[in-house]
Amino acid sequence: MAVFMEQDGVVRWVAVIAFCLAAALVAARLGTPRQGPCAGSRGDRESDAAHLVMCLVMLGMLVFPTVADPHAVRAVLTAMVVVYTLLLADRMLRWRSGNSDPDTGGGTVGAFAYHVLGAAAMLYAMSGHGPEDGGHGHAGPAPGAVLILATLFAADAAVMAVPALRHRLPRVFPHPMGMAGSLAVVPHLVMDLGTAYMLVAAAAG
């Protein structure tokens, strides 16, 4: 993965800039007081915080592809998968019991399902990386499976990028994704495309 990123420096640094923009937008959203009936919504705040953490982890992997310790990255991604899965379970229980925010409905469930999928995909892409992994028979990710995941993230980005398609989707996410021209969709697009790029890098590496 690191070799692929270093060879394709232009795309890599475009991805870095995009993740910086996405992180800034999410951080700004976290710092803005909620207005209306969903003011202070825990689900929205937790989803934004999870998105910000994902952006920062991706940035670390992109900026320091050869310096970052693969074992440390896997440990961080494993912790993220566990935490996001627990949060997803909590969101599902609250949604099924009718205790979720009325304006978001199952939105926080969809948001955390997306975060779990993204973290799990990156964890799978990182499997088998490291200088000592190859010598102990640890198999890396199957290129076919990684490319299928990359295609799914790219397809999701394509859907979210087209307002006409976005309007047809149910309110799966708690942010105003359906608003044409809204900056709310930018972090989601960046995460989709950035994850797809890193999955392709893992398949190539």
C-alpha cells in the first residue's frame, strides 16, 4: 500500500487535501450549537466525532505511508470497529425502542453502520501488512474482495454526488444529505472516495 501511494503522489496529496477539508467541515459542525428540536443530539455528535476520527486516521496513513507502524494502525482500526459496533448497537436499540430523535429516525443507525463498514474495510485492507507478516504465513487481503469493497464505496460516492439520486434515498443519514449543494455531503463523499483509493492501493500492494 505504501509503495503504491508513494508512486502515485499526485492522487495521494489530492486525497490528503480532501481529507483535511472533510475534517475541517466535520470539526466546524461539531463546534456549531444544534438548533431546533435536535439541539444537542447525542447521536449526531457521536456520528460527527466518529467521522472526524476516521478522517484523522486516514490522513495519518496518507501523509506517513511508510512511517506508520502497521501493527499500530491495525490496533487503532480494531478499536474503532469495536467502539463503532457498540455505538451502532446502542443506536439500534434506541431506534427500535422509539427513543431516537424524531427528526433523524433511523439516521444514526445508518450513520454508524457506515462508520463500522468503513473502519472494517480499512482493517481488512491492512491485514498482512508489516515486515514480519510475510515471513510467518500471514495472508494479506484478497485483491478481489478489496476491489469489490472499493467499487461499493465508489458507487456510494457516485450516488451521493448526484442530487437527483440523493433525493430518492430514504433519510438514512442524520445530516442534510438530500439538500442540493449542501456542504454536509462533502465529508461523506471524501470518505467514500478516500476509502476506495486506499483499498485499491491495498489491492495493488
